[in-house]
Amino acid sequence: MLRKIVSPLLFLAALLLVSAAPSQARVYLDITSAEFRKIPVAVPYFVDKALPGQTTESGRRMADLLSRALDFHGFLGVIPPERYGGRQDADWQALGAELVVLGQVESSQ
């Protein structure tokens, strides 16, 4: 009786071990291909918590730094902030943005 129960349990355990083995397949994406489409992302100027509603140099610099880093990877196409005035309340859908990064800066002195 015990042998009838142990055999199926061993079979199931072996099946789980085999199916849980890591996959060796690798995926390569050719970001230089003509068919590759970058995901449009907007990075408006970061808002300074001390000066809400105003565009500050530090907010522009932080947004620019992030934009360059995202653009470097090749999967994302950054929408230039000049197209929407760098504001965080733009009509993202009309601009064609699929992703938007909203940020804040705060200085501690």
C-alpha cells in the first residue's frame, strides 16, 4: 500500500524538478532594426518643493540628466520638453507619450 503512494509522489517530485530547471534561452533585441519602435516617454522638468509652480534650474538639470540616461538605453525615445513647455500637466496622450516620469527636487542646506 505504501509503495503505491510513494511511487506517484516520487514521480511528481521528479517532474517538478525537471520543469523548474532554469531556461537557457536568450532573447536578443536589435534596437538598430528598422522594425524596432522606441517607447515614447516624457520627462518634464522636476518641481522644486520649495517653489511649486516655478521652473528652476535644478529641476531642469535633474530632468535632463534622467532623460539622457533613459535615452542612452535605446529602448525609450524621450519626447523633448520643449514640445510641451517642460510642464508636468501637459496632455500626455496628445503628445503620444506612453510613459511619463514626474519628479520633485528638494534641497537641504
